[in-house]
Amino acid sequence: MPQSATQAVQWTFVTALRPLQALIAAPSFIYLAALTVMLFRPPDLQFYHLDRIAFLALVLTAAVHLLVSEKRLDIVGPVTWPMAGLVLLAFFSLLNEPYEPQDWSMFAAKWLVPFMLYQISTRIFDHPAALRRFEIFSLGVLAYLCVIAILFLLDARALIFPGYIVDETVGIHADRARGPFLQAVANGMTINMLALIALDSFRRLRLRGALAMFFFVAVPIAVLATKTRAVWLGFAGSVIVLMFSSSKRVRYACLALIVAAALAVCSAITFGNPNNSIADRFEEQSPVEFRIAMYRAGWEMFLEKPVFGWGIRDMQAELASRVDDFHQEEFFLHNTYLEILVQHGLLGIALYLWIVVDLVRLGRHAGSTSLHGQFLDRGFQSIWVVFVLVYLINASFVVMNYQFVNGLLFTFAGMLAAQNRRLQVQVIPVQSAY
């Protein structure tokens, strides 16, 4: 082959690989793309596994990035051991049952994907540029979810994108602002958690002006539009706790959120649609009665097998046989902690509580004076505690089967773990110098 032709082939090959090289050099873009796919996971069966493909692409990209960058692969640290224990518990429980794709999908959403995202995020979001990308991504998702919720509240369904959000034949809570999750609880919880990130951006002067005003007005309205009492409780609790923040900007922001929320509630009660009234959600009793029946049945099951639990499939069959007053296709305990107790017994709940303790402790070591004003600086500590608190409050009323929400929590946990590791490395040489 002539030399010119060889050079042309080499140039073509190198040019074609440059986008791949750029992605490997900055895998945070692949990470954000994978989260976006998980957020907009389409209900169409033809694309049902699109989020799994995106997840595998992320894992492969992260593996190549680690090999090329020669970063140390150290999986030991906070959250890792209890999370790995729960992954193994759920995995072996599934191995003992007949194969059901839905059970394996739930296992991935609850345990495997969050665990892997935690591990990957500690390696990818380990520098300021990647952290800024994630902050911008979080604010962008929050703005989108707020706009969609407000459009739903205004009954402007023709403007809602993607269209499957308003399709009453898929998902649940078609009468509420459920977003692309197709579940109002997941939508409201995500808005609440991302609103805390926006609040932190406001504290650090990264979010200001008209954009900050938009969030102060839109977030309470979007939370109200979910018409979900667990979401309302989590939002109210987070704002009340942060009213006692040491940051004056955070306190002022919380006051603005309280005023906006009060105005939104008054407007909804005064001018709301009588056929779809938000006030009716305060008075509705049937969901409460159903949950109490499920809690009672679940507690009785736990007392019968307290150590290792019933397993995943046995729990469903046993619940169906114990709850006779309600006709449902599937029975859920509507409480993450009780479900873990019933499925995996005291061993499972002990591991889960270990995870919670480790998550809170990650925030205790967050940031340093040298990071002041940057994402995840020392002032983020109080925000992070409330972030975890919002997750735990909602987990008291629902089972955390929401892949994007779980991924969001453990992504931030991974970022904090990576930052704490970097700070420890910086402290050790200083100590050794003395």
C-alpha cells in the first residue's frame, strides 16, 4: 500500500477514535447521559432495556478510564460493605426463586445499580470540572421537572414532553404530576432533593437573579402538584430544618420557599378544579386504611421469620393471602424499612441502618476551608444531612424502587466519599512533615 494511502487510513482511524478518546478522558459525560436515560426510561416494551444498555456502557467506559488513567481501584470505604452485603442478600434470594424478569429489574434498581453508581462516581467526579457538570445537570433536571409539574397543574397537557407522561394506560398516579417517572412520589422526591442542591448553589452565589427567583416560585408549586402527602411532609420538614441553618442566605431562601408554598396552597384551594382538588388529598382516607392493613400484615410476617426473612417471592404470596379486604393485583408494604425486615430479616435491616449511618457520616467530613464557595464545600454539610433526611422520610411511606432516585442519592454519596479521600491524602503529607 502506498505511503500516502497508509497515512490516510491512519488519519481516518485516529479521527474516528477521537470522540471515544474524549469520552474516556471525561467519562462524566457518559455518566450524565446514563442518568438521563434512567430518568426518561420509556415504557415502550421495544426500548424497555434502554437503561440497562446505558448502564453497561457507563460501566465499560469507567473501566477503560481507570485503566488508561492508572487510577487506584480501591473499593474499601464508607457505604461499600453494607451495600455489598445487601446486594448479595437480594441476589441469593433471587437465585432461590424461579426466574422473573421483573424481580431482577427491581433488584437492579434498588441495589445493584446504586451500588455501582456509588463506586463509579468516586472515580469519575473527583475534580472540580466534573463536579460543576453534575451541578449544572442537577439544576437542569430540576427546572424541567418543575415546568412539567406546573404544566400538569394548569392542565396544559399538550405541552408536556415526553407524551407518555400523560398516558393514563401506563404507570400510576395519572391524576397527579408524576413526571417521566410515572409515579408522583418519585417525581416529588426528586424535585425535593434537587431543590436542596439548588439551595446550596444559591448559598454559594452560583444561582442568583431571575433563575433563583424561578426556583423559589416553581419548586413549591411543583411539589404541591404531586398531590402526595409523603412528598409534602418531606418538603416541609427539609425547609423547617434548614430555617435554622448557620447560613443567612439559606435562611432567607427557606423563608421565600415558605411564602411561595403558602401562596400556592391558598391559590390551589381557592381556584382549584373541583373535579381534581388538591384539598381532597388532605381528607382522603382509603390509602391510609390500606397502608395500615399492609403494615399490620408485614409486621406479623416479620415476627414469624425475624432473622433471615421470607425472601422476595414468598413475601408477595404471603401478603396476598393475609390481606383479604383489599383487591389488588400486587401487594406492596409501602415502607422501605418494613419491606427489608420482611424480606431479609434483622440481618437486612442492620445492613441498611449501617448504610444510613455511613451516608450521614460522609457529610460530617465534607469540604475544607480551601474549598469554600465550591460545590460540596464545608457549607454543604447541613444540606447533605437534610438530603438524606428527605430520602428517609419518603422511604417511610414508599418502597424505594426508583432507580433514578436511588442513583441520585448514591452518586452524591460517591462524590463526597471521593472528596473525603482527597482531603485525607492532602492531610497525611502535612502530618508526616511534622
